[in-house]
Amino acid sequence: MPLLTRIRGPRDLDRLTLEELDQLAGEIRTFLVDAVSKTGGHLGPNLGVVELTIALHRVFESPKDKVLWDTGHQSYVHKLLTGRQDFSRLKMKGGLSGYPSQAESEHDVIENSHASTVLGWADGIAKANQIMKRDDSHVVAVIGDGALTGGMAWEALNNIADAKDRPLVIVVNDNERSYSPTIGGLANHLATLRTTDGYERFLTRTKDLLERTPVVGQALYDTLHGAKKGLKDFIAPQGMFEDLGLKYVGPIDGHDIEALESALARAKRFNGPVIVHCLTEKGRGYQPALQDEADRFHAVGRIHPDTGLPIATSGADWTSVFGDEMVKLGEEREDVVAITAAMLQPVGLDRFAKRFPDRVYDVGIAEQHGAVSAAGLAHAGVHPVFAVYATFLNRAFDQVLMDVALHRCGVTFVLDRAGVTGTDGASHNGMWDMSILQVVPGLRLAAPRDADQVRAQLREAVAVEDAPTVVRFSKGAVGPAVPAVGRVGGMDVLREPGTDAPDVLLVSVGALAPMCLEIAALLDRQGISTTVVDPRWVKPVDEAMAPLAEKHRVVVTVEDNSRVGGVGSTIAQALRDAGVDVPLRDFGIPPRFLDHASRAEVMTEIGLTAPDVARQVTGLVAKLDGLPHSRLRPSGGTSAERSAADAVDSVEPARD
């Protein structure tokens, strides 16, 4: 009987021998490759923390002891050891989350999956334990070397070190990578620790020698041990941590369970903050991952488990369209440079980096610094393009506002994974950017609807030298081009109403253009004439918007962003300011955190589908006419037309 099937909780590990633990580690790696290859997910990081996770749960007693995971994409092994071994629907609706989840288990605490936050959480929980006199509870924070490049981690370390008598164990999972190889001064320091013989090994050898020396041997050893701080700095320069007041243990082989348990047990007994530095190998035990120099299979789609090759390939995606256009821009303009926050490949800048290696800056997991550095670059005469996931720009809002916008710096922010991303869950949906950026004076925000517009609007953005610009686009495959049939002001007309007195002005934002055209077709079958426009630049609101809206009976906006403070709200305010008294109905994402599921399932759940929107717009027009909704259904027509009308009526209203 496989050992893994016998593990229902962490205490089931206690009765296993070291040999059995090594066997269990092998079974876990086999399970991960088999399971994740079927669903997709974070494979490389989890293969690297198998022994570390086993040791953590052997030494500490979760959930009484709090084991906290920074970002959490390396928590799959933790899930397996805490009773969650059904990975058949990983990251799918109704299945396991790809990150820790309080709803799944009492063993999970942090589920925001944004890096560098774990030490702040650990500091707070340790303080609460002290106040509540929970002397038998321990706090363990697992943080990667990549996450230590984030400023929040060092802010927390500064506070943690201030309390010498407050127990807290910090496990640095050092695999030299975040997504790709970790860069920066801290990475160089950790590399020094990795490649230098440790003090403890030196001290052990010296002790053996001196204890064989008559009379003076022990005295010399005691003197040597008392001078350990200076020796440690000389032999293994971990003084950076100890200068902060943090006890340092390591480096430890992160794949040696016995060594890990010994180090963690010593840290557990120490009545103060301790750093346990563990060296692990991302992708360990799976050759295709180890051969992937880009990111060691950090995150994969469905793959062949034997080869690691993808099972299916899709067409061009939004990210690659941006990446290719960046290379062309770089060839045309020597002043264009790129910035990434430890995500060179995921945001599509790897091609630019290969072509222009001296014009790419990886700032680490430090979006705030990246934004301020971009302001400095722009001030000094170059045009930085900072590519980042939409959900991560939230972390740099103050810098966008006070450093870039206030100083009228020509910085372009490119937001990948905007809107509903789906399977990565609540923390990764890019659903706030068009709301929070609306308040930034002078900022211009573009939402391209297709690949052609990504190329065109990126070029328009980098042409602006006196204000921040933003280009945001979706995750995944980009569909066919959506042609314009006309232009009003700076807005593209995607569908004309065919009448001089149209009913609805439908404002389509970004990638939702195909859905908005479908909505217009459904409304047309109800006898409701519709103009569909794509503003292209949703901030500021185009001056032609108010005069165009005034020619319609109803304005409808559709966006994959929060309805609160989003594009719809901004257009409504612009219409009021212009004295245009036309009813406006805004459709978007409700102000709540969305559970993980496919994008289509999430869109259905929140009522952001063509039939749902068409049904509500039909009802709104009916109220304006003073007619019951049923009067607007066509009584004749083809079966397809009747089916379309039935589809409109059969959908429940959008849930807010």
C-alpha cells in the first residue's frame, strides 16, 4: 500500500522512519507530476519543497502552530499532507484552489498569493500569541529567496528583529529563483552563503581538534565559540541577518529530511526570531523541469507527464503579441527600455531581453521600486515600459500617483492578465485597475479589443512623453480582429444601428468587443436598434461620448473590471457633467472576491454574458416604452430568431 494514501493529516508522519519518509517524498513527486500534468498548475515550485514540507509538519503541530506560505504556489505538498489528495479538479470550479484556502482547511492561513507578505503576517500572529499568552504556539513563515527581494519583507524583518524574546521561525526556501533566476544584491548574498563552507561545519572540525589538545584545548574552544560572530562573518557572511538581530541557521540541504528536522527543531526551541536557510532545487526529481532553464516549469498547462511537452497548443496570446511589438519598438527607438518585477517571461519581455539585454531591468518582486525607478528613467530622457500583471499594479498605486503622474513622467505601464483570469482565484483577477487608476490626474488608459489594437495602442502610449499611460489586456489566446466600421472622435464604431433614432449606445471595453456585438445582435432580434462603440482609450472619456450618447435613449457599458468606480461610472459622470440626461446601465464585475473557476464559468456566475446583458437591456428599454417585457419578443421569425429570443429571456438577472 503506498505510504501517501495512509497520510490523512500531519501527525500520520510521526510514525514513519527516515527510510519511509524518503519513500514518501518519491511518491509525492510522482503524484505531483501525474496530477498536475492533467490539470495544469504550479509544478516546479512544489517539486522543490517536498522534503522541506514533510520536515515542517514533523517538527511543528499544525494547525496549533501556524505554518504560513508566502505566495502559496508551493503549497501543494502541504495540501497532500493535510488530507487533501484529490487533485482531479485542481484550480477548477469545485476543486482545490491553486493556493492555500481557509475554506479548504484549518491548516491554511494566507491565501492572497501576492509575494513578500508572509513575514508581516507572521509578525502579527507572533505578537498576538505573546499578548494572549499562547506560549505553546509557534509561528513558521516560509518565504522564497525571490520574495525576499520585496521591500515589504524587509520592513517586516526590521520589526521582527526588534523583539528578541518573541519566537518566530523564518524558513528561507532558497532555490535561486522566483519565476526565473533571482536577481539583485540579496541574491548575490545568498549565493555567497550557498557556496561557502558554513561556520558550524568549521566549528565542529575545530572542536574535535581542540578537544584532543591537553589542558588548553577546551579554553581555546570556548574563546573561539565566544568570537563566533566575527568568525561567521569571515567564514560564511550571513552577518546581514544577524546584524538585524536574527539568529541564523544554515545553509541546510533542503532535500535532507534528517538535517531539516534537526535545524527546525533547534529553531523551534530558540526563544526568539530565527532564520533557517534551506537550499532547494526547483523542479527536483522531474527531468523536463530541470532542463527548463526559463523557469523550471514554474507553472504549466496540461502536459505529457513523460516529456513535459504541452498536450495542446493555442494560437497567439495577448502576451506574445505585446512581446513581439516591444521588440519592433526597441529596434525603432533606442530610448525605449523595459522593466519587469521578477516576471520577464510571464509578461512577454523575454524576447526583448534577448534582443536588447542592456535595456531590460528586472527589479525583483518590488513593484513599488519599479514604478519609482521608471519615473527616474523617464525624467532622465528614456521611455520605460513597465510590464506587470494587472493585479500586481495595485501594490504600486502610490508610486504611480505621486512619483509618475505628479511629475508628469512619460512611463507606459502594460497590464497583463487584466479582467477575469479565472483559475488562479480571487487574488489574481485583474479587476481593479480601471477603477483605481481613474483617480490619477493626467493618466491615459487604453483597453485594446484585439491584437491589432494592442500593437497600435502600445505605440500610441509610448508616444506620450508628459504623462503616464496604461495599456491593459486579457489572459490567454487573442481572438480574430474586430474591425471598425467607422469612427466618432477617437472612438471606433463597431456596429451602426441602421436607423436615425437608435435605442441603445453600447460601449464595449477591451476584449469584450465580440460579446458586445453578440449582445447587439440579440437586441436587434428584439427590435432594439444598437450602436456599438469601442472607446479605445477609456481614460480620459472621449469628448465625442456625450454628444453621441445624447442621440440614444439608453447608454450601456460593458467592462471586465469592477463596476465600482470603473469605466461605466466614469462615463456616467462625464454625461452628467455635460448635461446629458440619458439613462445609463453599467455591466461589470460585482465588488466581491471571485472563487477560482474557468473564465467562462466566472463570467456566467456574475452575469457578464451576452444573453444576460441583453435580457436586462431589453427590460430597461421596455420600461422606457411603458411596455411589458413580453411585448418585445418577436412573435414570428425563424426558429433561430425565436431561439435567440428565448435565450435572452431564460437567463437570470446579473447578480450583484
